Amino acid sequence: MSSYEDRDGLALADLVATRKASPRELLDEAVARARAVQPRLNPISQLFPERAEAAIAEGLPHGPFHGVPFLLKEIVPLAGTPTWAGSRLLRNTPPAEQDATLVERYKRAGLAIFGKTTTPEFGMAASTETSLTGITRNPWDPERTSGGSSGGAAVALATRVVPMAHGSDGGGSIRIPASCCGLFGLKPTRARTPSGPLVGEGWGSLAISHVLTRSVRDSAAMLDATHGPAPGDPYCAPPVAGSFLDAVGRPPGRLRVALQTAPFNGRAVDPDCLVGLQDAVRLMEELGHHVEPALPEVDWPELIDSLWVLVATNVRLAVLLANGGKEPAPGIVDTVIQDAVEFARTLPGEACPKATRAIHRHGRRMAAFHEKWDVLMSPTLAKPPVPLGPQHTNNPDLAAYREAVLSFSPFTSPFNMSGQPSMSVPLHWTPTGLPVGVMFSAAFGNEALLLSLAGQLEKARPWVQRKPPLASAA
């Protein structure tokens, strides 16, 4: 289907609505593309087109994405399929008995779900390299990372297997692969989309799900279709006024933009990322926005310690639940996961509430910062996509692994801790053809402002038609 790869999700849904294509034709195209790209880049962990075929035959709901093929990240329950979370420990887990609430909403939107995408073990890495499913490679350069932990989603999207794919973000895991693969990636406000029914929140409130997309409007329309609390949710995001999709076409006005050029942890930023940032600053100024250097008050040592406590304790719980309450035997999980499990076992009882208090303090400081500034702008990553290897979750050199993560992705996690919406926008490519994202973050609850800005940037500097060298040719 010649027009498939050049259309976003809403455009494919329009083909179905106008009877220029059928859901089955779109599904067949997506499955063929998935099978073509899998041997080269490995973005898919499970492929089950027969489930989507059955859903189409039964009749998909007539939502905004009626008939559009879709992939879930390998962390979310889909009834009738196992949830591996990138872990050998879960390889033989029984199929889920019920859908996640978010999956129910995806189905109501009319999506045809036909597979799951790769993720590092328990989503705990900024690169998608793990012992269960192997290495997921970047279509712009297969020797470099696709990012993580939604790396498989990003690769499937960049190679035109699907027009959008589910991802989640607990420390940057939507924005990191979006930057690595030349895509748009929005992390919504804490609790904007549901995490249930099996959990009330992800990673102690750090993690939230949404989609990676090529177009801004797909991200907005999907947020319209999925946002809002479900019965029993412990808390919810601030209410929204109007449609997120409408916000994309609405001028954001003249914004007060704070510029951050160096990360809070003091790591160096690659010149290519700084060139991309400065180019984006010029574009913002041409669009009429006021940009100047300014930083919020951030206690980085306290934040990174708190992040590690919340992630490690939640990962330990996941491992124990998967292992019948027992400590994992040596080698049953990758070294990075084993390290987290052992670290969490040594923590005192007050560690988690202390970490939660710290991220809440950070959120209040960021709220005060955004009373003056509409947006905080920075590189998404400190480096373009890096070579594969050091961030593999089975790296025996844990010190090297930690330094690889901290030097690659030091910008994203503060916004998971504050709960703010934050997006990576694909505004730059290096001279060697690697994508570099620019990150914009707004006040808690203000995704609409980010989507308005993203729509303006997309119009001024279109990126949707840029394709990686290893894009699917199915």
C-alpha cells in the first residue's frame, strides 16, 4: 500500500472512514512491515495478528482511530497474552486475565492491536538491550541505541510499521527513544492516563503511559481518547478544558521560555546536541517567543537518590511477585535488575516515604518556577544515539552501566519526579544523520500548552516525512 507509510494514524483512520482502505488491508500492511523489519532491527517481542483479525471480524469500535494498526509495549496487560516486561523471569508467565484500563481505552478508540514491542528488563534502562529479546537497533544507525525503555515502539514507528505505538515513561522512556529515532514523544502529567487496574501508579508515581507518534496531532488525539481517571484510581490529574487535538492548531502565544544548556548532574553535553538546541532557540525566537537562560532550584543529589530508591523498590516488588515471593536465583534476572533487587533489600523502612517527600518538594519548587516561566527548554539527551553495549541490562560492569546512563540521559528524569508534562521534539539531525531531540516541559497539568507549541514547531520545521535509512520497505 503505497500511501500507508506517509500517513499518520488519523489519516489512516480517514482512509477507513471513506472506504478507501479496510482495517484488514491496513493490518496486513502493518504485519508485513513488522516481519520485514524484525530480522534487521528487532522491535517486536510478540506478534499476534490473528487477534487483530478476530477483532476486525467482530467489528472494531468506531473511535477516532478506527481500523488503525497498533502495538503495545511489553509491559502492559492485554487479556489472553503474556506480559514479559523484557524479563526471562516472566518468559513462561500465563496470559493476562484482563486488559489494562488503558488497553480498554485503546480498543474503544478503534485500534487493531496486533503485537507487543521490546523493552529492557522491567523497563529499567535508557537503551533496549536485554537477555530475553536481545538488542533492538536504531534504524538511523543499527550499531547505535534506539533508546529505552520504549525502544521497540520507537523503532516500529520510525520504520513505518505503525503510525504510532504505546510507550511508557518513568525516567524518560518515551522521550529518550523519541529523540534517538526522530519522533515526537510526550510524557503527560502524572495520572493523566490510567495505570490500573492492577496498580494505582507506576514506580511510585514516576511512570505514566502514552504513545510515541510521528505527528503531533496523533499524540493529542490519543490523549483525548485515553485521559481521565478510572474508578478506584488513587488520584487524578487536573481537569482539562477542551480538546488536546484542538490545542495543536491553536497558537501558543508569546511564551516565556527558560533555557537549560547543562544537566543538573554536571555531565558534559555533546556539541551536536548543543548545536541542535541553539538552532531550536533561534527558531523559537523567530516564532516570537522570549528565550533566556534560567534554571529552577534543584537538589540533584537528593533527587537522584530518591529516584533510585523508588525505582529499585518497585522493581524488587515486581521481581518478588514474579518469583513467588522468593529472592531471585543468580542469573535469573540481568545484572542491573539483580543490583536493584539487592539494593532495595538493604533499605530502611523510611526510605520510600522519604524519597516520596523529596520528589514532592521538587514538584513544589518546579511549580514556583513555572509561575514565571511558561516552558523550560533543554536538550532531550546529552548525546546523540550512543553505540550499543554499555547500557545492556546484563552488563557485568555495573559502574560502567550507571555512568553510561547518567552521561547519556541526565535531562529527562526530573520531570518524572515533579510529574510535569514534558515532550521531545525532533528538530535536529547531526551531520552524520542521527536525530537529536529538543525537550520542552511545562507546568503540571499543562499538556495543552506543549501541544500548541509542538504544533507550531511542526508547521515551522516539518519532520514527519524524514525517514531512516532502514525504514521498512515492505
